[in-house]
Amino acid sequence: MEGDEMKAQTIEEKQYLVRFKADKQSHLTVLDHDICQTKCKEKYCTLFCPGEVYKWEGTRMHVGYEGCHECGSCRIGCPYQNIKWEYPKGGHGVVFRLG
Ligand code: SF4
Ligand code: SF4
């Protein structure tokens, strides 16, 4: 195989392949912001989410659902089952540009 074809892609190049068609309504909900504030010191969702959807704002969790990659990690990653996750409505959400 030619050297150029084997070149590894950077994260930025891979991200370019991902596009989003965001719905107006979030498909992700943090159910109880008090749990985030008082029980979850580590704020795990800010660590495991590849889309950097979760940003702690001091007293509540901001959910930038538009950048969700639909990997499903937050369904199992939140130790308090504090994130309600649904698939985006048909026609919305992540779109992969392949080939
Ligand atoms: S991992 Fe769950 S409990 Fe912890 S900050 Fe995120 S949503 Fe809140
Ligand atoms: S499904 Fe994946 S990308 Fe989307 S919010 Fe959850 S962890 Fe982040």
C-alpha cells in the first residue's frame, strides 16, 4: 500500500467526518442537578463523553446535546443513573460522512 494512503488521520480530520443535524429539543436530560453538585465530585460525564457535551457550570450541568455522537456511554457511565438518554428523533442527530 502507498505511504500516503497509510497516513494516520488526526483527531481533527476524523472529527471532520462527523456532522450533526441538531433537533431543537434535547434528547439528553440531566435529571437532578443536585446529585451532580452534591454527590458526584468527579463529574464523570465531563470525562467520558467524547463529544464534550457536558460542562459543569458551578451549580448545574450544561448539556450541549447538539454535539452528541450517540455513543451511548452516558447511559452506563453515570454512576447515579442521572442522565436520561434517548435516540434523537428520526432525521436528526449525528451523520457520518464516509467514502
Ligand atoms: S456523571 Fe452523572 S451524577 Fe455525575 S455529574 Fe455527570 S450527570 Fe451528574
Ligand atoms: S451518547 Fe456519548 S457523545 Fe452523546 S452525550 Fe452520551 S457520552 Fe456524550
